Amino acid sequence: MKRKILIIDDDQEIGTQMKWALSSDYDLVLAEDREAAVSTFRKEKPVVSLLDLGLPPRPNDCEEGLATLSDLLAIDQRAKIIIISGQADKQNAIRAVGEGAYDFLCKPVDMDELKLILRRCIYVADLENEHREMQGKLRPDVFEDMLGTSPQMQGVFAFIRKVATTDAPVLLLGESGTGKEMAALAIHRRSARKDKPFIPINCNAIPENLLESELFGHEKGSFTGAHAQRKGLIESAESGTLFLDEIGELPLPIQVKLLRFLQEQRFQRVGGRQEIQVDTRVIAATNVDLKGAVAKGNFREDLYFRLAVIVLKLPPLRERGADVELLARIFLQQFAVQCDKKSFTFSVDAVQAIRRHRWPGNVRELQNRVKRAVVMADGKRVTASDLELVEVGELVPAATLKQARENVERELVEQALKKYSGRISSAATELGISRPTLYELMEKLGIGRGDSANDKKSIQVASEGSSEPHKM
């Protein structure tokens, strides 16, 4: 298939010349002004765009062309745009390159030079696409900037892939710090609205007396201080996605107005009488029990059912198994680079503390603790103390070196067995030993003999004849 080229120029003679020179090698689409260029760019997704700076309604200056460049780069910051300008506009063409254009050519255009630049430009675009695809293959644990290899997170990723293709409202539930905004952004990026705005609103961060104006906007003179008309955040999300974080904190009067908007996609600005229609997808999130809030009369039941068409619960970090250590090591690498500290690693006690901690603040807490540890650590090893995860009474002194070693071995083995629900193969892999060695270690440490019958049965069933997990 021929590669698609978008030509943005109101000069029909230039368009004819381009068609004559390029149509045998490329599929050409034309646009004569900024509005048509933006619409065609979204629809056709050209590999390269040729942009004349002098566009109507201001063909005698460069401002409309530069505005078009800005609009196209806002849709796709990796877009390859070649500026076509007259000699008098050469400085503006150079300015356009500084603002993100790939290259520029002066009129009259030398078609051989243009063909050469196009081939080079397309080659660079293909290399960039191949690099992004390769990066995705090298990091299969990354999904729209979200990280996780655990079954829980893989389920979340699969859920996002499904719901992103619809326009149905989504309600995200989960503890603070579990990544609800990242999940909302992932849904937006996977949707047909990905080229439109994603507008996040924290309903708990805006004072109640300003919240209605922030959401719905206001007319000039509608209240003291309203010196001009102002669009609200909902209006700013036109054709895109509106993310309402901490929806459970929304005051009841605002809930009524939001419900009407969800039902009719219409609202009035504060102090206004004109009905404004906005097409936007709504994703809401909360860390509170909305059903409980409904029962107490703090949240409208009809609004709850409007928002909870599709519900996704984000798992807390403590339920994500090996993801905790994976995330910790990735954060360690990131912050070490930022702080210009290379070859950073976790000490053994730090790894044990990371596995043992309950992480009430979830991913956000882990990220903050690792960042602090990188700043505070002496040398190249981050310790449990650097992470502030050493608790009083946590370290019990042993009478002998042998006893201390057995205590550590027992703790690691019990944690691995608990983490993998008694599956011997998985626990052995986690500990870096073979199955027979793990059996011998359990026998030596007496693990399983003093456990409850259910725990003992779970270990036995999981280890008999199959590496497949068994749910008890």
C-alpha cells in the first residue's frame, strides 16, 4: 500500500504540482485550511504532512500555519510535518522547526529535493515505530505506563482493553494509591477518544463553594468575582474523557446537577440560562464505600447507578504478590538515575522488609519510600532502615549464629509458601533452590508439622504429581 501524505495548502496550483510529482509513489490527501487539516489528520493519520504557513483566513502571515502545526502536534507529538514556505517566511519556517516541525522547504519547491526529504522522513518515522514496538516486547509487564505481572493486574489490563472500546461510564474502586487515575488514563488512551482531552478532577481538592463553578463554568457577573465568562472542566472535556476522582466526596447539591448532565449530556453554567451540550465519557473513582454512603443518605442512589454501569476494583499492593518487589526495583532504578547514583541495589533485609510490609498506602507509599531511601542511603545498597521499614521489636536477637540462620530461613520459606498458596515448585523458584532442597529445608525446620490441618493439606496437595495450582 502507498504511504499517505497530507498536503495543507490553499494554493490549487501547488496542490496540482504536488499531485503530478508525488501521486505515483504516495496516496495524497488535501486540506486547504486549519479546520480541514485537523479533521483530515485525525481521520487519515498520514505518515507525513506538508504544511504551508500562509493559510486562510490570514494567508499573508504565518500565524494560522503555526497554529495548525501546534494543533497537529497536540494530536500526535511524534507527527512528521514538513513546512513549505516562501523565501520571505524562511525565519518563520525555522521557528516552526524549533516548535516541532521535522524540516522545511522554500518555494518554489524543488520536487527532487522534496522526494528525498520525504523518503528520509518516512524512514525515520518507521525506525521510531519499530523502536516503540520493540520496547513493548522487551517490557511485557508494562501496560499504558501501568506495571504488573501478577494475575490480579493482568486481569485489570484485560478489563481495560474491553471497556475502552465502549462509551459506558466506568466506576473505579480501590484504596488510595492503587492507581485509579492511571487506570482511567489507560482507558482513555485505548479508546476512540484518545486524541481528545483527558480532564481529571479531584472532587475533594476543590472547595465546596467553588466546585460548581469549576465543574460547570459560570457567566460574567453570576457571583462576586465573576468578571468574565468562564468554561468549566466538563466543557473542556468535549469529545474526550472526564475523570471524577474522589466522587464520594461530592456535595449533594452538585450530585443533582451532575446526575442531570449524565442523563441528558446537557447543563447550564452558573448564572446562565443557555443549555450547553457536551459529548464526553465519564469515569469516576473513589476509595470509600459508595453503597454504604447511599444507605446513609450521603450519596444519591440514582447517581450511583448512573456511574456504576461498569465497575473495576483495583487490587491493593499487598494482594499483588511478586509485583511489590518488581515495582520496588523499577522505582529504585528510576530514582537512582535521577539522583545520579548508579548500580544501586536492595540489601537482603530491605527485600525482606518490602515483602513483609502491608503497604497501606499502596504503590504511592512504595514509590515515596524508595525515593527517600535513594536520597538517604550511604553507599550503593538500600537497607530496610533507609526505607524506614525497621519496626521496634522486629529484629529479635538469636542466641547463636546457627539459630539466627534458621530464623531467617524459616521466615523466608514460610513467606514463599504463603505467597504461592503452598505450591512447592513456585516457592522453590522464588527462593532460588530446587524442589528436593526445599523439602529437606522444610523437614529440617519443621515447617508443616505444626501447621493447621488445612495449611498442611494445601502444601501436600499442591506438591503431588503436578505443578498446577490447586484451590482448596
